[in-house]
Amino acid sequence: MSQLHDAAERRQSGYEESGSQQSGAGGSRRDFLRRGALGISVAAVGAAHLADNPARAAGDSAAASVTEPARKIPVVAEVDVVVVGGGPGGVPAALAAARAGAKVMLVERYAFLGGHATADLMNCYNGFRNQRPPNETQTVKGIPAEIIAEIHKLGGTSLDVSYAQAKKNLDQGELTYCVGVDPEVVKYVQLKMLVDAGVELLLHSWGAAALREGNRVTGVIVQNKSGRQAIRAKVTVDATGDGDIAADAGADFFQADKAKLLSWSLMLRFANVDKEKLRGMPGILINDSLVVWGPGIGGVDGTDVRDLTRAEVQTRLQIPAHVAGRLKQPGFENAFLVESATNIGVRETRHILGEYFLTGKDIIAGKHFEDVVAIGSNPIPGYREPDGRRRRFFLEHEGYDVPYRCLVPKKIDGLLVSGRCISHDSVAAQSARAMACCMAIGHAAGAAAALAAGDDLVPRKVPVKELQQLLLKQKAELRL
């Protein structure tokens, strides 16, 4: 069943400012990837291996515990805004805040940026406008559109995607519903833009905990090769996708029953494909390569490391069999696998409860809000009908408003959430988690963080009109 997680019911693991812790042999690689002979039944073997120790497989056993000694954690930075996560919700946030004059640090767990578009190899940005008419309004502009424009300048975009959509002229800055991208160009462009904007980067660093004073978040604790480090900030933006920092700070959140979530996929990239034979087939064509949805799995809790491990093991052990099947299809005669995603594509986990809870009814109705800070226009890919069947539900309007209140957690100050962990239900999340919309939400979160830090305000007290004016100045689309 779906769960509402109240802070009072959970162990608090954040850090107070006082410093006390609560807390294959034979053949070439290409031959192996082309044959796929080893992956027919290994998924079941992997599952059995994970479950051979019931206590270990359970993952939440309380049979044993340790107490971590109190320790002093060095403060390595003091900034106006710290953004945790360098994906679609994080990079635009850092850019918006820095361009508004804030001193910004971005923390990213990988050695590169891009998140879902790079690490998960989901190299198409969906939701820049409604997929079907009415679709004249490009609902996502500003910094997200600028990122796509820079990728396009370097030849890193493609419109050879499997989604039916109206044609637009990327050379003139008009974005289609979906834009395919080269993940390597994405990594470079986003890094270059952040460096040019003066954002300080801390890569190879995991956002481990919230630093706080009472109910106010005052920064984050990160874990990296240098050990445990503290970053003090006037405002923290949680762009982890899973609301890790917000949850650790004690924010209430909603999480759907994992049995009811859409399945997840491990994306695969094939090279040397026949583009003419594959054009129009499911996937994203970039030059002579095709990115496809690979092995999938359902019923996974993305906040449970044992569940995540199970998902990775089972899907990766299916890759050879999946490749073998692909190579029998037209267009793959000379193809070979060159890359699998760094990790499986997580679609939905926590939704941090904010000052407003956006619902599926809101987005289907195309609801408008006075505190609009972003617009979503993506379909609902797994809309469930009363009889239980799922279908792609297309919006009958040009887009719905995302109110600022969805970015502001209840009861927790000094914190904003960005990306797919904002305050909405699972139906709304299926649409709003589209990367274009997440980028727009990130743009808004960063602008709001800069205003709050500059005026020494908690984010919930930021004047919405002033925030909207800043977003419009940064060329966002708000339909105001």
C-alpha cells in the first residue's frame, strides 16, 4: 500500500550544527556481446544467490547494530546555495542560482553530470511541449532550452526518436516535444556551462545527510574519498531525485507501493546499426548508434539498497540474452553492444510533501496556479484505467502549472526540492518527472534559492512575484 512517512515515526539521522551525530574466457569482448549465449537463465541464478541468506536478503534486519562514535567533521565550504545532485533537476538549479548572483556549490556522486540523461543512458529529453495538439506553446524555455541549444551547436542532438511529434526547427531554437541527445556532449556542455557560471563543483561525492539547526537545514554532509565533509549553505536544494536530503532532514514524504509502480529498464546502446532499417522503431538514433530499452524489472523500491542491488543484478545478467535477440532483428546485422547504462533507470521513489500536493486530476485538468514557476506538458505514460489496464494518456491542453509550493517542504526551512521528488502524487509524477519538466523545476528552485539566500529568507517566504520576475528575466515560460 502507499505510505505517508511522518518525521516523528522515523529515526532522525541528520547532523546538528553543534557537531554531535545522531546518526570471460575465450573470444573477444565483441564476440561475447554479439553471441549473448550466456544470459539465458542466469537471472534466476542471481536472484537465488541474493536470497541464499534470509537475514542478508531482508536488508532491514534489526538483529544487530553498531553505534558510530561522535566525531568532528571538517567544514570544507560555506556558500549561499548548495545543490545536491547534478541531473535534470540540479544543473539548471545551480546555473539559475549562480546567474542570480549567489555563491553556489553543486555536489554530484558521479564523475560527470547529466543524471538520467547520461548515467541512466535515457538520452532523450521529453516534455518541451505537448506531444499532440494543442502543442503550439513550448512550455519549457529558459535555462533548460539554452542547455539543449548548446548541445545542438556541437552536433549532439537528434530528432530520430520513437515518439510521434510535430516537426520544429532546432536551428531557430524551436524545440520539439522530445529531443534526442548524445550523452557525451551532454556531459561536456553541462560541465562547461557550470564552470563558466562560476559554480564550484564537488564530484565523486555522495550527499549523505542534512546539516541542520532545529527544523532548518543549514547545509549538507557529504561522503567521498576525503572522508566525511560538511558544506554550510544558506539554502540547500535537494536534486537527488529521491529526496534523500529532505527525508534525512525529517521532511514528511509519500511513497507509492512498489508493486504499483511502472517497471524500470536498463538502457543499452548499440553501434554500427542500419539507420534506415531502424528509423521509426523504438529507441533513440544518434549517428550510427541506437539506444534502446533493455532488460526490465518491476516491483523495486529505489530507496532500498537491497532492492536496487537485486534490480541491477537481475537486469545485467539478462544482457547477453537480450543482445542475442536484438542481433536477429533487421537493422542489427552488423551491430554490437558498446555500452550499458551506469545504473538502471529509477522512475519513482519519494515525493516530499510540500505546501501544495499536485495531483493527477490537476494535470489532466490543466490547472493554473498564481504561484506558477514551471509548466509541465508530458503525457502520462502509464495511466491506469478503472479496469486496471494502462495506456499513454495524452493531455488535451498545452500544459499544467507547477506551483512553487510543491518545491517547499512542509515544516522544514532552508530547503527546496527539485526534480521528480517534488510534492505530487504518482499520477502527476508520471508526467512531471519528464526531464524537460524536471529541468524547468530545477530552474525555478535555483532562482528561488538565490533570492532566499540574498535576502536572508527561508524559501517559503520568498515573494512569488519577485521569483516569477527573475524566472522571466532568465527567459523561462510561465504563461503570465
